[in-house]
Amino acid sequence: MTQYETMTRTPVHRLILRLCGPTVISMLTTNLYNLADTYFVSQMGISASGATGIVFSLMSIIQAAGFMLGQGSGVNVSRLLGRQRLEDASRFASTGFFLALAAGGVLAVAGLAFLTPLIRFLGSTETILPWAKHYGRYILLAAPFMASSCVLNNLLRYEGRALLAMCGLGFGAFLNIVLDPLLIFGLDMGIDGAGLATALSQCVSFGILLYMFLSGKTQCRLSPGRITRSLEDLLCILKNGMPSLARQGLNSISTTLINRQGHQHCPAYLQLPDLPDDWHWPGDAAGGRVQLQRR
């Protein structure tokens, strides 16, 4: 039975049950990156742990762009595949994919150019700032792959191949869990190791998802020549993707507001006292269990 026959002839209740499990797991997998990084980075100190919370807002912005284009193009792909208009479906798929690559590239360039004010805007304190900049730099370098992976994931789900989407994202999350302790502690890279692990895992996940399209496992075909030149098509993608952008955007905004509000009301015991010239704080000055040391 072809994929078209599977999607059109399978009873709806059976189709929902078949697709909902991998879809839910795929959506949860996007949060495993931050959870794994937070767990391992937290062992380096409070400031390092705070950096993962700051950069989580940045990752949400990148994912918002990807999900918007993925949902916007995927809705049209699903409808067109149902009408067996494969070339038109490939046109929308290619447009969403390459727009996500471009949007991720713009976010990467702009973010790296204004990294310090961006991290401060997302709610970083001066203590957390150096950690967040090191971590966020790797996330921005992987932004094109992260955004376009969201599109590929959505396209696979709209084709009815949710299991393939889950495998691509799941392997990336598993790789991140393996690379985090190896790079952070094994190679003594610190928070740079956490950022590099996430960036490499996102790139590997992107490669797996893209391979599924290039190897002919999907109905849609991706190529620059299939990018639409119709303003109507572009507006249709943006219109269908706006609800997803709003959802992810609100997630990023709420996280940023919590970070900024929390730091404004930082308790007094986290303030650094004046110290004699021959004493200093060894590293993590954000508070917590910090011991004084003599120079």
C-alpha cells in the first residue's frame, strides 16, 4: 500500500493513534536539549546554570521561526498530497525549507553581531553574561540547521511519516546527552562543551531528517528550483504559520519576562559584599555556596 493509500484509506481513529505517539515524542524531544544541558551545566555553578535559562529564550526564538514555516508550508503540503498534486506540494515544501535556512542564517548573523545586548535583553545579569555568551554563540551558529529541522520535522508529520520525524529528532537528543558530559568534563570545555554538544546534535539531526527527503523516502522533493515565486503562496505559508509563531513567541516572551523580573528582585543575600584586597570570589559570584579564598 502506498503512502497516499495509507493516509486516505486507513480509518481516521486508527490513523490518529498511529501518528499521535511519535508526534508527541517529537515535540517533547525539542525540550530534551535544554534539560540535558541544564543538568550537566548546573554542576559547574549557579551562573552557568542560569545561562541555560537565558539561552532557552534564544532557542525558542529560533524554533518559533522554524515551526511557523514548517506549519505554514506543511498545511498546504498535506492538502496538495491529498489531491495527488505532488509537484505543487514539493513547491511549498521547498519554499518552507529554504526560507527556514535563510531565516536561521539571518538570526545567526544578527545575533552574533549584537550578542552582548541580545543576551542582556533576554534577562541576563552581569554575572551570568559571560557564560550565556559562550553558550549562546554555539546555538546561534547552529540556528539555520535548528530552524530548518523544525520545517523538515513538520513536513514529515504532514506526510504521515511521524515515526521518521521522531527518529531524526530523537537521535539528535540522544547524541546531545552523550556529548554533554564528554565535552564538558571529559575534554574540560566547560560551558563551551555544552553549547558545542547542542550545536553538533542539531546538525546531526538536521542531516538525518534531510537524508529522508534526499533518499526518496518522502513524497515531497526539495530543491532550490522549486521555491515559489508567487506572493500568494508566501502569504499563505505565513498565514497558516502565524498561530504556531504566536505560541512559540509567547513562550519565549514569558521566559524572558520571568528572567528579567526575577533578576530585578534578586534577594539581598546574593549581593557581593566589599572584600579586602587579598580576598576574592573564585568564579561563580552569583550566590550559593561560594567560599572565600586568599589570593
